[in-house]
Amino acid sequence: MKLEPNDPRLSTWVLGELPADEAEEVARAVNADPALQAAAAELRAVGEFLSGTLAASSLRPDQREARGAWCSSASSLSPTS
């Protein structure tokens, strides 16, 4: 599999949202390429930063309410292929 660091499949893989067969291919590509390893590490770090920044306990009540409403509406959406 040819994969570049800016390929959207990499971020989808980091988020755990790829189908198993495609995730295995991406994992093999990442394991074989230091540039992909660095890009995946950066994506994970950004995700962890955002998770910490957007943690419900650090939000004001109005922000928690808006986040909850957004999460509820986003979870009802199905990804397109």
C-alpha cells in the first residue's frame, strides 16, 4: 500500500475508524515507514491535546451543554463511503 503522511486514511486509522482489513494494511505501511510513524505520532498527540482541552470538566456549563448537543447529533450521523 502506498501511503503518504497527509493521506486521510492515516488519521482515520489513528482514530480507529478504518475497517479491519484496511487498518491492517495501514498498520503495515506505518510500521515500515519512519515518516508515517512520525505523522501518526503527531496525529495521536493532537488528538490527546484536544481530548484534554475539550474535557467536559474544564468547560463552562454552557460549553458542556453545547458539546453534549453536538456529540448527540454527531453520533446519529453515519459515515459515507
